[in-house]
Amino acid sequence: MINVTEHHTPRSLIVTLYGAYGRFVPGPVPVAELIRLLAAVGVDAPSVRSSVSRLKRRGLLLPARTRQGSAGYEPSPEARRLMEDAEHRLRAAAAPGDGGWVLAVFSVPESQRQKRHVLRSRLAGLGFGTAAPGVWVAPARLYEETRHTLCRLRLDPYVDFFRGEHLGFAPTPEAVARWWDLAALAKEHERFLDAHAPVLHAWEQRADTPPEEAYRDYLLALDSWRHLPYTDPGLPPRLLPADWPGVRSAEVFRRLHARLRDAGAGFVGG
């Protein structure tokens, strides 16, 4: 069996499964089917059930009956929106642009400092860097996603957005290195490469693509990769160090996706 590490929690794998293959399973996914599909990546039945319960409590999965009358679960409207955001973010990560910056400038009263913490955490989770206290910066293409995320969390009264260019005084690559911890971002990409580049190499030596093996390796790769475009917001290549590992990790994921995703759907629908 495959060990489920802290990078592949049962809850995360369930979300990844729905995002990757939910469209191949019309209607709610039966609990028994979730158990079968998660067993292929090393998750036991009790862990699946407890994780489904947590996702249900968070409002991300809704209980529903299948056409056969079995108990199942389907993504909530909020979960579908999050999956759409994630899919858009994954596509954007494959081709980072250079369309300027969006600034989020916020001020939260001391009496509501818990909201300040949530706001900082959410901006960081969306890939923003810190330009100054209360001033966060990100590639401009992240504006729409950030706007509706903050509106959904009712944090929008505390934030003003601006679009703009960086005009100095430091060269922009030096400023970017202050706004983001590039060394930490590079390590995340290298961790992905260490885990999944050998998997890609092994597949490229094979002529066959068995559905269960394809599903297993793709789900694990996607579960690792889908977090990276939020850690690394897709900064313009000209602003990054030479031989940036994000270029290689994006290529490894692209090739794994092309080789394995559709083949893995055969196991999901089997």
C-alpha cells in the first residue's frame, strides 16, 4: 500500500478526487465507491468515512441518494466554486503572464483583530506577497479570484484594491525577492520534482497505461500540484532566479496530466 503522508491527507485526496474525476461520475458518488477509489491511494475505509464527515460539516460535501438508492455525497455549490477557482488557477500556472500587479491595502480595527489574522492568512493562501505592513501584492490576474473570495468571507469592507506597475526605486526582481520568500517557494517545487519526476520517467519507459495505476499516480501528483499555484502565484519568469524549478515542476505535471488523467478515468468509471 502507498503511505499517506502529511502531503496526502485523506481529506485532501477526497477533494482532489472530486475535482479531477467528479465529472466522470454522474450524480452523487456512493460511499462504497469513495472507499474503493481512495483505497487505490492507500486510504483505509475508516479514514474515508471520517474525512467525508469533516467535509460535510464544513459544508463542502452534501449527502444525497444515488439513482440506485445508495447513500452518497456530491460537492456543495461552494465546493464547486472552489474547484472552478482551482481549475482556473492550475491553467494560469501553466502560462504565467506579466500583466502588472494588484495591490490589496487593508486596515482592520483593533477590536476586530481576529479578522485581521484571517485576512492575512487568506491573502497569503491566495499567493500574495507582503510589500509593507497592510499592503499585499500579487500578479494582477489574481484580482477576480481574490475579490470574490474576500466577499464570500465578508472581509471586503476592510480592503481596497489597486492595479499598477512597480516603478522603483529598487529593481523589480529585487523587490519581488523581498515580497516573497523565493527560497521557500523553490523548495516546494523541488519537493514536487523529487516525488513525481521519477514517476514521470517510469511512465515514459512504458508503452501501456493501466487505468488503476494511471489513476493512482495522477491523483497523487494532482494532490501535490494543486497546492503549488497558491504557494507560488505564477510570477513573471523575467523576475525569477535563473533555472527556476517551477518551470520544471510545471512541465512534469503537464506531462503526467497528458499521460495519465484520461486513462485514470477508466478506473474511476469502472
